[in-house]
Amino acid sequence: MAEIIVRAIRADDLDRVMEIEYASFPSPWPREDMEYEITQNHAARYYVLEEDGIVQAYAGVWFLIGEGHVTSVAVHPDARGKGFGQRIVEHMMRSALELGIQFLSLEVRESNLAAQKLYRKLGFKKADIRKGYYDDTGEDAIVMFCIDPELALYKLQRKRELENM
């Protein structure tokens, strides 16, 4: 059985994170921006998910003034469909709760139905549309909020328990 862990990102993860970034997004963050995020931005928290010692996913969030804003979630294309996206976002939500943060927001491409489905499963609700949000394509962004991550995580845990009865 594979060993899967989620942990805080380290500087030596940057090459693999950038590989995932470029494989996942039509307009990936420049390496310099990602490096700044993980080494200099004190509001940012980034996490990686490792499978047998290989980084397969990463996620980032800014914790500002009692709120969390999810900046990025990506899973390497070869590792999709294994639940890694859900695991890393759940970890991020638990980290938010440990810091006393009870409100999370994010934007997701209107065309990214898989991500929207994941976020809904994790308790996020559609709140708004940002027209032309993505500069590369002019695509709209769906704004989503999770106003009670503790309740959302509890419901997920309870559902798992009932499924295993």
C-alpha cells in the first residue's frame, strides 16, 4: 500500500511543484512568483501531498485577517482520480481551523467542472461569477465560499463512517 502524507511545502519541492503547475494550468504561475509565495509571503501557506516520497499534488492558501483564500490546488495529471485533491484541500481546511479561521473563499474556472464538484463536496457554495476573470482566455471565474469548514469536515467524516458500517 502506498504511503501518502500531506505536509508543509519546502523549498526543495519547488521543481516538482512547478512541473505540476505547468501540467495543470493554461497560464501557470511564474517560478519566481511561486518561490516568493513559499519563501517570503508570510500570509501564504502551501502544502504538498506525497505518494511514496514523490510530490503528486500541492495547494496554497492565504490566511488574512481571519479569512482564508485558496490560491491554487493542483494534482499531477498522472496522479488524478486517486482522491489527492480532496485530501490536500481537507488538510488545508483543518489547518485553517487550527488558526481559528472559519471562512474560506476561492475562484475556479467556469469550465473546471471537476474542481467545482470537489469544492461542493467539501462544503463550498457558489456565491458569484467574476466575468472575464482569467486574462489568458477571458473565461469567467466562479467564486465559491465555505463559511463553516468545521461543519463541512464533520459531515465528510460522518459520511465516511456510515459508508464503512
